[in-house]
Amino acid sequence: MHLDLLVLGCGGLSIDHGVTYFDPAEVEVRRTLVDLADRIVVAADHTKFGRKKAMALGDLSIVDVLVTDELPPAELRPAFVDIVVAP
């Protein structure tokens, strides 16, 4: 299987833990999908910035595009290729 584009939500985005989730089973499925995808979009509102959940999906570098409602803090911005802010 091959995915051109994968769109994901998340539980948190942080420099030290990357993209995180709270459900171990969900993380395993998402890791598989990430490995199959050419491009990864993460949709996360501003409340996810700096949050860390129990299960790490991967570093922020796996994210090609971040779609959010506010610009992330300055320390997170360089981790993303593109940031789309949609009110």
C-alpha cells in the first residue's frame, strides 16, 4: 500500500517528544501509515503546542504541513516545512 498524503490529528506537539498520542494501539497504526505516506499533514489546534502524551509517534520532522488555528511558538516553527493557519 502507498499513500500520497496522510492527514493526522494528535494529542500533543513538543520539541522533546515530537508528535504524541494517548492510545498505544492507535500509535502503532499511525506509525505504519506514516511509513507508507509521501507527505504528512498534522491538524492540531494551539492547545496541542508543548503538550506531551504518553505515546510518541515520531519527531516533529515527520510532519510536512501543520494546519492549526494559531502560529506555534517560535521554538516549534522551524520543525515544520509549511504552517497553515486557518481561523
